[in-house]
Amino acid sequence: MSAVRKEQLPASERLKITEIFHSLQGESSRVGLPTVFVRLTGCPLRCQYCDTAYAFFGGEWMHFDEIADRVAIHGTRYVCITGGEPLAQKNCIGLAQRLCDAGYQVSIETSGAYDIGALDARVMRIMDIKTPGSGEVERNLLDNLELLRARDEVKFVICHRDDYEWARDFVNTHTLPCAVLFSPSHGQLNAAELAGWILEDRLPVRYQVQLHKYLWGNEPGH
């Protein structure tokens, strides 16, 4: 797209992008599926286990047409909008709609600190509930719980036993209409230990590990 053409497009159709890449979905019920990831730049949270701090700053301004063209190159039906915190850029809402209109199955990975209500109904919301161990528990926007649907998912990243007990109590005291995912914080909590706690408590959650971490570690673009 030429510079002249970019200038003609509305500012409401541009986003700052860190990377667009093709990989396997490493989390959620879509784990293992070939997916195009659109990683937006910026995040106001500073979770102590964050593995995408490189997306906090920098990035490249891109218009929806450019993003859609880059997504189409990879020939997959699944697209995941992630970050950073994608909803920190308000134009993310329009991009999600644009990709849904193009026929993709779109998911968004969000910290849960921003209102998810404006997202297109076709978008699958994968929303974190921040535990005390994350260092950002006060950022949980609990009003979002009422906006969740059966096709959405909530995710808890568990750092230690206290985190697990907090998350277990949260699940037991809140109505969550969707799948609930528990993940061990990679490199902080033994994966088998978390699995044992879930089984011991007969907790009705889905256990998951971050597949991409085991395949590629923390390498950007995976």
C-alpha cells in the first residue's frame, strides 16, 4: 500500500502492530490449531510473569487493509488478536469485526482489565483472571464476568499454592458460564503439581500448559 493511500484511510482503521505471524495456538480449547496471531503493541499491566514485554513499546502503524492482507497470506481460518493488551487500542474492536466479516474464526486474548462488551458477538473472548501472584489482581474488571458467554473462556495463570487456592475459591464463588482454564506459570510452578491439586479438589476446570513454550520457549513469533 502506498504512502498516499495510507494517508487517505481513516485513523480509526489503523493500529500499532508488533508482529503478525503463523504458528500453532498454544492455549485455550483451540490449542494445536494453525493460527495467525496479530500481536498489538502496548499494555498498561505489568504481570511479573509476562513473556511478551517486547510488545510494550515500538511496533508499526498498520491499516486494516494491510493487516488483512498479511493474515490472508497464511491461508488459515483461525486468527488470534493478542498483545500486549489488544483492547488498550480502541480500534482493535473494528479490526476484530473486519476479520469476522472476512470469514475468519477470530479469538482475542485479553487481560480482563478492559470492557469486553463492545466486541463483535462472533469473537471468542479468552479472558484472564489475574491472580495475586501476577502482581495485577486489582486490575480485574469483574463486570466482564456478566458479559461472558458459553463460547468464551477464562484463564488463570497459577504461580504457586496460594494462587491456586485463590483461583479455586474464585471459581467456587462466581458464576462462570464458560470453560475455565488453569495453567501453571511456566518456570515458576511444577506442571504436575498443579495437575495434582486440581484432581485432589475435583475442581471442574480444564488444565492446560502453554504448548508454544515447550516447542519454542520465549522466542518472539511463536
